[in-house]
Amino acid sequence: MNSPEEPNWQKKLEDLETEVYQTTPLVENVDHNTSVQSSLSSLVTQVQEWLKTISLPWRIAVIGGGVVILFSILNAILKLATALVSLAVLAVLIYWGYRFLTNSSNSKKD
């Protein structure tokens, strides 16, 4: 039953596995949180250094513009959340109305 070629295939498979493991570099586990934190902290440092180079009136204008942009983004997020809650309440009311109408039409048929 066992042919003499079967061990040959097994040996070739083992050779291929060792070749693949030797040529494939091991991927190092990178902690993404620390890389994000370091890039964010370097960005904050760059912005702080840039703010130190401009004059006081321009610094106040840039900070004020950043605050206005921040509040407009927060406003948009809150409006979106409000719209989603309103849509959910409307969906529940429509569902209850549907259930009420289907139950009353079923009771009339009996």
C-alpha cells in the first residue's frame, strides 16, 4: 500500500515549510496605543512650538479660531445625536400605531 514515493513527498513538504519559515520575517507586535500616543504628543509639541513663533495677536486669533471650530464640531455631533434620538422615537411611535391598527382589524374579523 505504501509506495516508496510517499516519504519523498513528506520530505519535500518539510523542506518547503522550513524554507517558508526561514524566509518569512517575523512580524513584531507593535503596541498601537503607544504609537498613537507618541504621534499625538509630537503633534501637540509641534503646534506648541509653532504657536511660540507667532506674535501674540495672531496667537490669540489662532486659538480663538480653533475654539470656534471645536464648538461647531461639537454642535454638529449633538445635532446628529438629537436627530437620531428623534428618529428612534418616531420609529417606535409608528410601530405602536401599526400594532394598534393590526390588532383592532384582527378583533373586527372575529
